[in-house]
Amino acid sequence: MVATILLTLISTLAALSPSVAIVPEPAWNGHTTPDSVTPATFTPYYVPPGAKSYDSSSPLIHYSKGWQEVFSSAHVGNSFRQANQLGAYLLFTFSGTGIEAFGPCDELQGMAAVYIDGKLVRMVNGACPNTRRLVQQRLFWVFDLSPGKHTIKLVNAAVRAGSNHATLSFDAFVVTLGQAPTARELSRDSLPPATLQTKSWALEQKGSTGVNAMQLVVISPSHALIVDKVEHNPLTIDGHPAWAALYNLENHSVTPLSLKSNSFCAGGTFLSNGTLINVGGNPVVEDKTSAADFGDVNGLQAIRIFQPCISQSVEGCAIYENPQRIRMASPRWYSTVLRIDDGSAMIIGGSKKGGWINNATTNNPTIEYYPPKSIHGSKGLPIAFPFLEDTLNANLFPIAFALPDGTIFVAANTQAMIYDWSKNSAHHLPPIPNGIRVTYPMAATAVLLPLSPQNHYTPEVLICGGSNVDDRKPGYEISSQNPASAQCIRMVLNDEGISRGWEVESMPEARLMPDAVLLPTGQVVIVNGAGTGISGYGNVRNQVGQSNADHPVLTPVLYDPSAPHGSRFSRSGMPTSNIPRLYHSVATLTPRGDVMIAGSNPNLDRSELKYGTEYRVEWLRPPYMSMARPQIVKGPKQVLFGQTVELTVGLATKSSSKIKVALMDFGFVTHAVHANSRLVYLDFKLPEDGDRLSIVGPPSGKVYPPGPGWIHIVVDGVPSEALHVMIGDGKDPQVDDAALKKCGVSFSYCGTFADDDSQCTGEHKHKS
């Protein structure tokens, strides 16, 4: 049935436009099997490479009285153990850093008490919320144990409601052996004396994402959204592994979300009404991770909609998908998504089917918009973007920023340009110096440096890292040991700055796949990445596990754009991590002002080999986190363009020369691209009493595209925690009736299209 639905969808999309027809063909490095569209069991039980399984019949597991063995081919090792006696327990001693327990889930199961090393850590409910019996379900998991020997104990602890007996069933353990850090990973490279920071930073490891953090965006003061690809993550939903979750920034809990389509290597942005869209992805891949029975449908044209959700409980928060009604007009894998000055989304480039290094047969050298725009004769369909033909082969996930004059900066491979989307015209910039490629799979990172009324919002971009590996070479001629680039470049994007060209400087070390995070102070902290190799996995010589890259860079570096050339970088007081963060790593500023660092998974599916799938979260805390900080006691929920509003504040000084008001977009982060990341300093006035600060909203959507934002008050270089605001009127982006052809589709505040398409007829049906 699923195969029929997919073929019907393919034929429907093919009818949309001959130029965007989809033909079933190999995808994701050529690995797609016929079975991947056939319904098949995709249970949570999975033994990653580098882990070890012990099924219920293992002699290493000790059972108390009250257990019986039940034989069934549906279970691990063709049997499982079951106890109906309260207090019945099992014991297992293992060596490793993590353990998972699996068993069946049905309405007869009771509660299990889980003890680790003699300490009660969790009560687990084995009952499913429905009457359908599920097998090989993950009952418990933990991945942050110290290396060494541990004991786990499961106890049949409580009866089900309305029942006078309890059932505890056990199928298997999977032990994560863990990789002890090497001496090199724990060492700190020698550095020149620091010049910028005199106080220490802090790094804390706390929390687990549950799904690999391939994509990361802060959605509210209390939560971040994490999106992954289809794989065997420890977090489950509806009886199968989840590949999206909401992460609680306050208590570090995770809530799984249900997706319908494969979100592998998607992009995203907020719209002007606060809705988040997540677009693109991957087709159903080979049978190791296919899950057609619960909706792993082709994600290449997917549009996933997450309505504004600022509740601390995140109750009812969900991602909406309806691929037969809402989708892109063109398949896109590794595209960049940017909010522009009218509050809509510009979707740039990508690949039509996936692969690794892009080429002319897979390239999608077009732009489209959401909601669709009928401009430049497009009638809502993709618009040709020749820059992405000129920048083959390494042009996936283009670097892009919306500029304060309404144009768009775009960089890909070794080229850069400014695109006027309203006129469909391009102004090419000087090429990237020294032949360094800056986009996937030679991924660099970039930020738009702070915009300020003091310099009339003159834009300047910073791009750091990348590689000079020849993008025409096949994988067997590239090595994980090819050196990355330490180059950083910046350019002022006005006539004078462009004529001067790129200013070149060097990071303390080379980095591929780094993440650059803007701080409210205007400084940039650079984390994550590799010293050698190339992005991706399973493609090159000398792979480490499956990783195409090696030599993780473990110490952050601070960049101060206002310092003189030659003295802008520092690692003074910076802590060194022992967690490699390579391909599929992320980092973002949080409303508290610290940096959340997560992810790393250079593997087809979850792996525990070097470099394995990483679920641990780290928190990098600048020195200001431990200082007396200003406070925003009260403020508005909305700020219109040019509007003067009042903040009730607590300040340590009344000197306005030491105060800044920073309006920030933390960005949508994936694959070293921090799309929409932005810092705009606002005009303000401090009355004599000092507790009320009058601030002026940004002058237009060109300076700050309408949508969600975060306001920090910065006093003497110390920022407050952030106030969450809506910039602009909060209305929907304009819906172009000419693009939708009056199909009877409505665009609501939640950013969803109505399901009723009864008014759509003929050739216009489903064109939305």
C-alpha cells in the first residue's frame, strides 16, 4: 500500500511540471533498495557497530525466582523472560559507558524499577498506550556512565491500574562500550599568549538529545527543536525510533516528535508569523533504516510545519505534514532556507536526489519561495539561479544572509555574489582567496557580523574554515587526512568594501565543519570541526569508522571583530572538550547566553565505533555567565518596525555609553550553516531613573526580517538573559494568489494550508 501511495505521489508531482518530475532512482550515495518502499518492521532494538548485545538467555544475566522463559521468533534470540511475581528481579554486570534494556510492550505489562550501581534511577512503565502488542521495544536507556564496570538491576515493582498482578518482560541488553579519549584529544595545543579574554570560560556536559542533533533551532525560552534523519535513535515514539525531539533547555528532558518524511539534511527557517518550516530531506534509504510501515516517505520535496509553541510543557506541540497538499515544487537535498524581508522563506539550491559531491545531473540550480511567489514569470515554480551552475561541484548548503538593503549574500564553492531577488539580478564578488572551498562537502562556517545604526547597518560577512580539496576528484582520490583550511575572510558589502576585496586572516588551527556562534557582545565563538578530511561518511580513503574526517578540534576559539587585524583570535581560558564533534554537529546560542553544543554522527546509522553517534550535550559558558548580569524585568511581546517601546530593566550603571541593546536571531543550524543568524544593535534612550529603557525597533524588515527575535541588554560587555519578542506585526507572509492559482487554499497564522482542496480543479489542483 505504501509503495502505491509513493508511486501515486510521484506521478502527481510529475504532473505538476515537466521540469520537476521525479523518477525513482538511486539516492543517498546510490544506496536504495526495492525493499525500502515495502512495509517492514523498524523496531527500536538495534546493535550499533561497536556495541554488544546480551539476549535474555545470556548466562551473564542473573534471574531471581519467579521468571520463566517464553519462546517466540518475534523476540531477540527467539525467546524472552517474563516474571509475574512482585519483587522478581534480574541483575547484569557490564563494562561500558551506556546500556539499553529491551522488551515487549503491551497492556499487560507493569512497572519496572531500574537501579544502576545500586541507585534507583527510573521507574519504567512497560504498558503500551494502546492494545497493539509491540516487540523489541526500548524500555530504558542511559549513555552518560563513567567508563568502567557497572551493574543494572530490573525489579518487577508495581501492578497496573485495576489489576492484581504485575508482569515484567525482558528481551535483551545492548551495552555501549564507549571510547576512552586519547592523550591527543585531552591535550591542549600550545597557543600564543591570549589578548582578548582574561577570565575563564566553563564547559559542562549535561543532558542527552535522544535523537542525533543534525539540525538545531531554539523555538522558545524553554525549548529547542532537534531534527535528525531516520535511524535507530534511543528516543522512541509510537513503538519506533524517533528522529525529531524537543529539548528542554531548563531540565534537559526530551520529548519525541513524529515526522512523516525523511528529514535527512533538511533546512529550515521561521516565517514572519512565528511558524517554523523544515524543508527537503532524503528519499527512503536502504533497508537498514527504511521504515515505510510508519511513514518514512520521500522527504525531498517535504515541507514540515511547526506552529508557534512556547508552552513550557510543550503539550500538543507537533510537526504537521501533508505531502499531498503541501510540498516544494522541486526536490531538494542540502538546500539553504532563508527568511527574507517580507517574512517569507527563500529556498536556495540543493540536490535533486542526493549523492555526496554535487554534479550537473543531480544539481538543482534554482530558487523557490514559501509561500510560492509568482515573480519573474515563474508562476510560483522554481526560478533559475545560474550561480549554482557556475559553482559546481561543491555547492551544497550555500552560505546565505539577508542584507539590510533587501538583497541576499550567497557564497558557494570558491565564489560569492549578491542577489537582488526582487529584480532577479546578480552582482558577482571577488572569489574566495587561495582557492579555498567553503560549502559542502568542504564546509566552512559563516556569520553576518553585527549590524548597527552607528554605521548605518553596513553589512560585513565573516567566513572561516573549509578546504582546498579538488571537488572534481572521486572519493577514492580523497583522504580523511587531507588538511583543512585555517583561513578566515571578511568583506564589507558596500562599494568601497567590495573594491578592497577580502581581508584574510588565520584561525589558530585549521577547521572543517566548524560552527560560528554570534554572542550578544558582538564577538563570535567558533566550536566543533575537524582538522583534516572532508564532510560526509563512507566516501573517501582512510575512513575513521565511516567518517570522512579526522583530527577533531576540541578547543573553542573566540573571535573579536572589533579588534585589530592579527589580534582577533583567542583561546585564553577556553576549556577543551573530550567529545569529537565532526559531521552532523551543531551549536547555538541559548536565551541564557550560553552556547549549546550537540551532535556528531558521521555514519549511515547509529554507531558506537570511533567516531560514533553522539547524544551528549555540552554547555559552553562565557565568563559573563558567572558575573553580575543586567536583567530585563518586563518587556513587550511584540515590537513593530521603528516603534519605541519600554523595557523595565535592572542595570548596574546609568552610563548609556556602556550599554547596548542587542536584537538577535539565533538561526537555524545544520551542517555548519547558521542560516538567519543575526545581531542588530538597536537605538535606545535611558531615562534618568535608570529602570526603564526606551528602545526603538529595527527600521525595516530589511534590517531584521520580520519574525521571532531575542533582545539582550549588554552592560559593560555583560549581557542579560534574553527577552523573546515578535518583530513586526506577526502576520502571515503574503500569499501570492497568482502563484496559488486560487486553488481554494488558505494560509493561516499557524502556517498550515487547509486540507480541503475541493475548489481546486484541473491543472491547478495540488499546485500549492
